[in-house]
Amino acid sequence: METKTIHLQDVKVDGEIVIPGDKSISHRAIMLGSIVTGKTTAENFLTGEDCLNTAQIFRELGVKIEIAGTDVIIESEGIQKWQSPKVPLDCGNSGTTARLLLGILAGSPITATIIGDQYLSKRPMDRVVLPLHNMGAHIMSEREELVLPLTVQGRALRPIEYTPPVASAQVKSAILFAGLQASGTTVVHELSKTRDHTERMLEQFNFQIEERDLTVSIKGGQRGEATHVVVPGDISSAAFFIVAALIAKAGTMTLKKVGLNETRTGILDVVEAMGGRVEIINRSTSVGEPYGDLIITASQLMGTTIEDEALMPRLIDELPIIALLATQASGKTIIRNASELRVKETDRITAVASQLNALGANIEELEDGMIIHGPTSLRGGVIDSYGDHRIGMMGAIAALVADGPIEVKDTACIAISYPQFFKHLDKVTQSSLQ
Ligand SMILES: O=C(O)C1=C[C@@H](OP(=O)(O)O)[C@@H](O)[C@H](O)C1
Ligand SMILES: C=C(OP(=O)(O)O)C(=O)O
């Protein structure tokens, strides 16, 4: 198991980082580029392991996908020409790949088995399989619970009108992808608005969709058109450096080309409520997705309450690093309505509370969140990532406010979403306070 010891006492956080491509958008570029007929190109693609697994899966179906640096070329004869794969489709650690793939394969002409790593194989798939069964999909589990491995036998689907019981972009996207192959109009009503990258990218690929408030509709039988995708930087990756710059003892950092889609920017609202100084410059939009540069300055922070149901999907992946931020803020930070954190790569509520408390933080674990009492100084010590990339990166950033080195156990998983993470951390922590 790979372990890294991180010494960051008495350093400034400053300089500039170009944030790598967005994971959610990179997955969807491969998926839609494989569904349509023709040549799709993407730039600033995230070469994290999750997205590379998605690319490999569509290669197994007969799609030609070349990745050179962060440029991707996808050449497909369209979903109707896909071949049943000779091997199981391995999603690795990626929930997005598994859940969206279930929706895509449900109405395709092929049969395939979907597998994942030890963490993904424990995550719930019923949230996607049950509505797909309502559409007439044939998805079989080897076990009693609806978890991977699952075998999908593609067949004709009927449309549904559905309100997912959890606010989940993965569930919404799986149903919309299945709806593309259904014989009528599929409608998804959301309880709270979740990331809308699927909808934006469908439009980009010239599919007609209708969006009103919390409802999205899509008509089956559309073919779409190959296109060019520009992937903005991933705000979920930027989050680690936003927090690093805010909790550092000094410094100003610039994060370039960060995706600023409203459905993802909950962390910026929370940082503002906590008194953190973040300025946005160079705002622009490329291929349907807004982005900009963030300038972040070390700040005095105060606790806040994060519980609004509408806010949760806008920052769900950022909550582990926000929890670290809250340990450095004065007063109480309350996080509630976040029970989804318990079914991510690991149980992120228990992981965050147990790992940071072991370093001297004061975090109470709640069934659906946590209460963080700050500010607390942290000791050097060990953080186990539990194989979860976001917990590993949180541990590394904690070294900025710990009084000794932090040893992060199982760091290999960080390449799932941010392969350049340690290189970037090194780059912005070169200057000392003296
Ligand atoms: O659709 C997506 O790309 C994602 C949706 C979210 O999951 P849920 O749909 O389970 O909320 C998020 O946590 C995940 O990292 C990526
Ligand atoms: C939860 C995450 O991703 P996924 O669900 O795709 O594994 C994540 O990246 O934090």
C-alpha cells in the first residue's frame, strides 16, 4: 500500500494551478461520443482512473477511442452497432460509470456484465435498477441485493415519468440515457436540482430535451450528432486547493479555468458564509459550461450551517474538505441532510470524523451529517484514506494546519480523480513563512 508523509508546517500557499478537467463532464463526453455516430473530440479530458475506465468500457463495445494527453478522439458507428463485450465491463471505483452505464445499456442491442472494485461493489445500484425495471429493462444480479456485478440484457424500453427518492445526478442521467432508447417521452422530476451536465451535453450533441424548474423530459429515438467538447476544470478538485489557500497561514493562490456551473458551486456559497476570501475573474462559457479563475486568500473563518436540501447536491463531494475547513473556523459548523455521504466510495461521515478527531479535531458524528466545533489545532499523525480519493486529499491538506507531518495511508486512490494532486500541492507550498 502506497503511503506518503507530508510536511507542510510553516509554509505559505501561493502561486497558480490549472485545475484538471471535470470528472463528471469527462465521463459524459465519452458516453455521448460513443452513443452518437461519427467523430467526437474532447479537450482537457480528465485522465483520472475513473474516466480511463469509462473509455476502456466503450472500447470493449467496439468504439474507437484515442487519448493523447488530455485530447480525446471518439469514433463510433453509433449505439446500434455496438458489440456485446467478451469481458465484463470494469467500472473500477466509479459510481458514475456504473450507474450511467446501466441506463445506457438497458435499451442498447447488447448484453454485458458490469463489475467494479471492492468499494463500488458495496454501493447501492437499486436506485437506478428499480426505475429501469419500470421501463422494461432486464438487469440481473448475482446476489440478493442490487449491487454489482449486474448483467444487462438490452431490449426495447417504454418511457416513464419518475421522481427519484434521492436527489442524484447519476440516477437522473441513467434514466435520461435509457429514455433516449425508449418509445416515447421520459420525464424525470427532481426533489432538488442536481448537476445538469448530462442535460447540457445532450443539447451540445444536438439532442432535444425540455427543462422546466425541476423537470427534465427527453423523447426517445433521437440520434444526436457528434461534436467537440471542451471540459472545464473540476471544481471538486479545485476544492482542495480553495481550502488549502484559506486555511494556510499566509498566501494568495490562483486556480485557473475552474468550472462554475451553478449546480456545482455550493462550496463557494459556503466559503462566503464562513468569511473566506474568494474572487472570481475571467468568467467565460465554453461549449455550454461556464468557467472562470478563482483567486483565494488566507482568511479568518467562522462556522456556518449547511443543511438546505437544495444546497446538498451542489457540494456533496466537497463536504469532506469543507469539514476540514470548519475545524479551522471559530464556532460551530453544522452539516445535516447529508446522509448520501454514507454511500460514497466509503462512509465519508465516519471517515472524516474518525480521521480528523484522531488528529485533535472536535467533530460529532450525526446520522445525516456532523457538527464540527472549531477552531482546533491539529496534531501530526496518520490519516487513512480507506481507499477513498477525497479522504486521502483531505488528509494531505490537513498537513497545512497540523503541528507535525501527516502520513496519508493508501494514496494511490487519489489518481482516481486527481492524478496531478501531489505535483500541484508541491508547486504551491514551496515558499516558507519566514
Ligand atoms: O453524476 C455525476 O457525475 C456525479 C453525481 C454525484 O453522485 P450522486 O448522483 O450519487 O449524487 C457525485 O457525488 C458524483 O461524484 C458524480
Ligand atoms: C462520489 C464520487 O464519484 P462516483 O460516485 O462517480 O464514484 C466522487 O468523485 O466523490
